[in-house]
Amino acid sequence: MLWRVFDLTGKSTLIKKITNFFDEMQDINYLVTARPNKENKMCKMVYEEAKSPEYKEGTMSRYMLYATNNAMNYNGIVLPWIKRNPDGIVISDRCIISALAYNIMGSPIEKYIDSIFEIERACHENRFPNIVFYLYSKSQNLDPYNSLKNRANKLEPNDLKSKEEKIDLLNRYKKAINYYQHKTGLPVVYVDIDKKGFKNEVFHILYEGHF
């Protein structure tokens, strides 16, 4: 199983370009999923419950609801697809690294991070992405209309946070990536979205490394 993950900025656009490329090749089976899953009816119910004011950020109760969403998506959708398509590719918009960055790092429950990681192992039957692409802005130009120009009027609350909040999130991502690599030994490829041709860089790694 190959599991591609794109985080932070420009994810959906790049995933679309890659799936278009796969469609042109015609002989690659793939599944696009996301963390959290907001499309499946039952998964969406759990996600919306997690976002309710009753569950505060940085609490185990909120994290467990997100973990439940993730487990439902993996066991109910992803794993059955993998069994039907053992040579297929799973492309995921976000992964455990996002969960660590947004909900764990710097929060009161960071002290339980090792236990949380074991929950993640159980949710995925000890399967983690073969490769993670981390999209970021080296120049820290975090204006959503610059880095997310393709989203037009579809900006989300996180996109409109202050630059200080976004830089704090970048630092939490770095910490989450370091922890993830320490625990799994799996590769995380940093891709600078300010760099001209960064999409070609991703395609080159995918094509030369796996096809």
C-alpha cells in the first residue's frame, strides 16, 4: 500500500493534479480520502460532534472523537478498498501529523502523546503512510489569498487566523513531524510552495520512487 499525504497548503489542488495524472495513465487504481472524513454520513456526525463547544481544544475527549472518525473511515472505507485493490494507492488529505499538530502539541494532553500514538497504531492496524509530503511556505508568506489562491471564496476559519497563530501552527507541525519520524522511521518530504515548480518536484518523487 502507498499512502500519499499532503498537509497545510494547496493540498486539494495538488491531489487533483495527481489523480488527473493517474487517470491519464489508466492502469493505476487509487482512493482519495481525508482526515477527518467529512463526507461519509456517520463519520461527519462524529466530526461535527467533536467540533461542538462541549468539547474543548486540547482535551482527550475531543481527540477521542477525532480518533473515532479516523477509525471509522479507515476500517469502514479505506481497509475494505485496500483488500479489493492490494496494488492500489491511497491518497489522504492530511494524516496523523495534522492530528498531532492541531490537537496534541502544546496542549495539556501532550504529556499523553505516547499513549495517543498507540491509539493511532490501533486505528490503522499499525499502518502509516509510506511517504508524507509536507507543503509549507519557507518565506512564511501565509496570506491565504497567496498560498490558497485556488480556493477563492472557500476559505476556512484556520485560513484567516493571524500570522502569529499560523507561525505557531508551523512550529507545532515541525514538532509533530519530528515525533512522527522518531516513532515510525518513515519519510516526510518538505515541499516549499514558494519554490517555482514545486508540483513537478512532487511528481518526480512519486514517479521515480514508486512507478
